[in-house]
Amino acid sequence: MLVQPSVTSPSVERTLRRLEIAVTRRLDGMLLGEHLGLLPGQGTEKAESREYHVGDDVRRMDWAVTARTTVPHVHDLVADRELETWALVDLTASQEFGTTSLRKRDLAIAATAAVGFLTARTGNRMGAVALTPTGPQLIPARPGRQGLRSLLRTLLSVPEGAHDRPARQPDAGAATDLAAAIAELDRPRRRRGLAVVVSDFLSTDLSWERPMRVLSARHQLLAVEVLDPAELILPSVGLLPVVDAETGALVEIPTGSRRVRDRYREAAAEHRAQVELALRRVGAAHLVLRTDSDWLVDIVRFVSTSRTTRGAARRAPADRGNLGGTGRVPTPAARSGAAGRPRGLAGRVALP
């Protein structure tokens, strides 16, 4: 029987310390620059300039940019608000798989730590729902780095033991219900903020797409997909007994057959494409982490790309057709069709 370490065990503390050092030293060093805030809105610090829209406060006119572009611009303000982050961390049996130095479970917790330390600012809070083999486990949101450390200790101490179960016949009710866990992430209804879903998304029915769409309507949504290379390509090792970690079903696969390996590779690639398309449909940012790559470098690339894309979206003319290049301020009639629609990233959380 596998003995699971407690929250205060030395092994948990050592793992937590290594995670903190990796994120705070390497990640903060590679992501240069401090951000004054995470939400655009009413505040005291100036943010980037954007084109003037009807209803904007004329006291925020950016005359320098207006004179340079001949198009009225105003500067956004950094909101003086707190960020609340909630993460769904998949720690079910399928996450205990790994063919490199890392298991998917370890990578999922590391990704959660990275998001937590990146968003840790004064007043910001982070909570989590750990999806375990016995069901969801709520970890209340707490402020500061001490609250984040407590959250990570709880995740590191979630019981494992998936491989201790004997093989049995498939049980449809034993599979993890990722869709229900995602729905629990915003129940009770929480304040707008950042929602993070960390999972391998192995469910073939994609039933999680609907609750993620609902979640994306209120929060900025980040999906972290955790993969192992052996899940994408089947090695040629002869007759391979495989146990489904979720249901306990035992299947023998003739990996010596090239046709079987090709079909497996095609099916895996098709499923990954379906997951990517579903995440794009729900409007989630998609970060892929693999156990055979440097997850810190992958996160740095993702955040850097997100910053560049976000800045380009803000600088792009919001209503080029109505302005027609004349530099005139759009009239209420011209912008009536856009009334009520969110403009760019206004009101949305941005990962620092």
C-alpha cells in the first residue's frame, strides 16, 4: 500500500521549496519587467493608449498620440482592483503516468505553482479545486504567497495509489467526470477573475466543452494541457499489457504491428486536434506542457507571446471602417451597432 505524505511532511516541503525556487528565480528572471496591474479600468496609473470611443472621458485624451496619428486617442488606466484566481488541477489516476523524469501529475502541480507565483501580488488570492480519484476537493482561496504555499502543500499531499488497484473489468462510472469538476470551479458564482484548468483532456467525448464555455463567459480562461510523449506515439515493444488508470480495464496491445502503431499515432493526433479546436471555440488560451521538455521555457514563451498579441490587439484600430481615415470622432449612430460589446480586453484579466 502506498503511503501518502502529509501536508507537513519533509518530502512535501522539499518539493515545494524546489518549485518556488524554480519559478521565482528562473521564471521571474526570464520574464523581465513588473506590471503595475492586471485589470484595465478606473485607476491611477496610465496604461496603453487606444482609439477614442463615444462615452470615453475626454480628460484621458492622449494628445501626443492623437497629434501623431491624427486619430483621437485616450489612455487606459490600470485598475486598483484585486485578482482572484481559481484553478482546477486534475490529479486523477491518468495523471500518474510518465515515461520521463516527470510524471504528468508533477507537471500539473508545477504549472499551478507557476500561475500562482506569477499572479501573486498584494491582495490577490488563489484557490483551487483538486480533481482526485475520489472526487473534487475544494481548497479555499487565500491571499499572498503564504496562501499559495498552503494550496501547493495540499495539492502535493493529495493521495495517489492509482497503480495499487488490481485490474478489473471496465466500469463506466469510474471514469473521472472532468465536465462536472469544471462546473464546480464557478460554484458558487465567484467574482470575475482568472480561471485555470490543468488537465490532460483525455476524455474522448469532449463533454467538458460546455462548462468551459460557461466559465469563459465570466472569467479569462487558461487551459493547460499536460502531455507525455508515450501518449502520442506507441513504441514497438511486442505484446504490451495496458491498464486504464481511470477504470482499471486491462487491454493487450500488439505494438509490434506497424499498422497498430500508425493507427494509434493517427488517433492520438486527431484527438489532440479536437481538443485544440474545442478550446479555441470556448475562447480559452491554450498552453501545452510536455513531460519531456523544459516546462519553464514553454511557459515563458507562452506568456511572452500572449503579451505581444495583447499589445498588438490594443494598438490596432478598433473601428477603421467607421473612421475612414478622416480622424473624426465616431458618432453615436456610427457605433450603435457595437453598443454593449466588450472592447478588446477591457474588463478582462491578463496573465502578467
